[in-house]
Amino acid sequence: MKRPIRLLAAVAGGAVVASFAVGPAFADPAGGLTINPTSGTWQFGNGNPADPITVTPQAACPAGSAHYVDTFYPTGTDPTLGGFLTPMADLGGNLQVPAQEGSWQDGGIENILDAILPAGTTDTVLSPADAAKPVGTVIAEDDFAIAGLCLDSDLGVLAQFDSAAVHVSVATREATPPSDFPSDRVWQVTQWSWQVSGGGQPGGPATTTTTLTASPSGGASQGSPVTLTAHVDQASAAGHIEFLDGTDVLSSQPVTAGAASITTKNLSVGSHTLKATFVPDDTTAFAGSSGTLNYTISEGNGGTPNQSGKVTLQTTVSQPTETGALTLTVDPTAPVNLPTPTRDGDDLVTSVSNVDLATVTDTRSIDKPGWTVNGAVSDTFVGNDATHTFSGKALGWTPKVTSQDNGQGASAGAAVAAGSDPGLTGVGATLASAGAGDGLGTAKLSADLSLKFPATTPADTYHADVTITAI
């Protein structure tokens, strides 16, 4: 399980302040968003193409707003914890926000989307199961949202523009790059696609594809049950499926999680053209679509003698099953400010002690496999001006087990020095762990955090993400 933590760092007049992202209460939505275009594709990684996206608020920010930013986040979660789709804009007194041009390449967005990839698959390596699939096969998809946030001078949220719903899917690409692909770049084996599925720029309803399958496949004997299942590729599209035999309506069923099904014994002997038609509830958001299937019903056995049947014998053996679980809660919910840094040679350094990071609870009392909690920071701290950056290797920590249940056996991970290589980037480092046979109970984990980066860093507000993972 993974939980992202947003890190912000502000540089002003040579002074740097870092904090965890805020999540204050904010006003009612201020209006809608115009998204242009409403669909596109991209690949993560250096040198790989990414369709630009423009987000325009349809109303002005409220009085007191000093900044504006568009965030991308999983549907149903807090938009203030999402990734930056567009750079944070300084309003400068102009409360009517102009069009903001964004990119899918923000490290926070990549961390959010990596969570939907199948186990063993990354943007550069496919798992054996995914590698065996044809190029272009969709291997994961989910629903997300874009929100525009009006911020005050302290980065508190004053208003949120109505979010635009976005459906994201990821498909396989060729495993090897073309011969003319630059050798200093990393080939991506995943192709990401996005489609605004609600809100955003009016540009006609989103297209849908409906497929129809039958069980048993191909055909059945007269009077046997036949189950018809329809799938709609837009999982967030609400509506119903009309099942037809030629022009005769067999049934109408609501779509749940992109699917609907019926079972019938009433198909006559002969060939049938079966059809499933998706009828959307909101025709301005989604278009309808149909899928067809040829099916044959054969005559029954007509009372033929010497029929046979089967008697199935079964017995149930019960074994103890694991009913416990490993749960992780990321603790920071308010900013944790680092003191103003001091100059140390060619670097700026600052630190803060005893930052509560996570709570891990293990109730798996049968298997007792133990656990490890890991932390990894984004490769780069990025400023509001996307050209302003410094390395994620600037972050260091000294992990601590603040408290644990009696006999839990949890121990803190090794310290990682600020500015070391690779530091907390890449696979990150262990925050705490408990070996096999240990770990039962609840442990609170914290760390002393430190930053060390070049004194020549431009004045700006910087952010990075730390992902806490429990396995």
C-alpha cells in the first residue's frame, strides 16, 4: 500500500522554507473548468512526448486570492494532496485567472498513477504477464479528477473550482525502442491515455464501446440457460443495457461498474443475432454504443433413451485462515515547517526533529510475516516556475520508532544523510521494520528531516512527494 506526502519548499530572497502540504477547509466551488483538449496520450520519462493540456477557470477567484494551481487526484480524495497539473501561478491582483498550460510529467502525478499499474509493471519494465499481452492491450484504468484551487498568500485554499472528471488508462507499448531512439533517453513500455469524462470543455459526449459475450460461448441446446454479459469501456458512464434478440427486446438492465448481464432459457432453435445497446443516462457526457454476437441454439435430445447423468460428491475441509490485516496511516495533515536555513559552505541546510510520519498496525496473528515500511522521495524538487529545480537527493532523514506495543519488535531504519547519493530517491530507504514472527500491534513512526542543497538555488516555492509504503 502506498500513501503520497506532498513536500513544499519556498525560496525567497535566499531564504528557504519547507513544509508538508496544507489541507484546510475551503469555500464552496467557485465555478467550472474548461479543459482543452478533452483527450490525449503521453509517456512518462525524459524526452518522451506528452500532449499539453490547457485548463481555464470559468469564473474569477475570490478576493484575497494570491495564487492559483490545478491539481490532479484520485476521484473521492482530497484535491490538495494531488499532483500539480499546471505550475502554481501568481495572480498579482488579477482574480480572473487566464488559461493555464500544464503537463502530465509532474512527479506527483506519476506517483499517483503508478499506484494503478499491475504488480511487477513499471513505466520501463513490464511484468512477465503484461509482456505476454499484445502491444496496445489496456492493462489498467481508473477515474481521477482535475480541480482548480484559489490560494491566499499563505497557500491556504480559499475556493475550489468544480472538478473535471478524467478517465485514465494505460496500455502496453513495444518492449524495445526504434533504432533511431536517442541512446541517452529511457524508453517507456507504457502508453498512457486520458479522456475528460465529465465537466471540462464542452466538445460533444465521450465515446463508448460496448462488447457482448455469452456463456456458454458459441451456442447451446434448446432450454439451456444462456448468460449474456455486456461491458462498457467507460466505467464511470451511468445508464442501462438493452439486450435484444434481433429486434425483440429480451431485457433492460442497469450498468454497474461498466457491466450488465441477464440469463435466459427462451431462445428458439436456430441462428440468432444477439445485441447489447448501451443507453447513457447523460447523453451530453457519454455517447451510446452497441455490441453484437452471433449465437446458435440447437435442438434438445428429444427424449433419446439411454441418457446418463452425473452425481457429484464433495466434502469441505476447513483450515484456519488469516483474518488479520496490515494497515498504514500517513500522519501529516498540517504543514511542518523547517526553520530558515543557514549557509554551510556552498550549501543551504535546515532540519526539523521528530516529524510524525506514519502509523502501522498489524493484526495478522496466524501467519505473522512481519513488515517493512519504506519511504522514497521524488527525483526532483520543482518550483512554481518549472525551470527551477534541485535534486531530491537533498532530503535526508533519521528514522525513529516513537512508540510500539509491548513485544512488537519494530526497529527503526538506518539514517540517510541529506545530499547523499542516491539518498531517498529511487527505491528509497527503510523507515522501520519488524521481522517474521514479530510486528503484531500498532507502532508510530517518525523521523528527523534535513535538507541540504546548493546556495545558488533560485528564489521560488518548491515541492516534491515522499511515498510511504508498507509491505
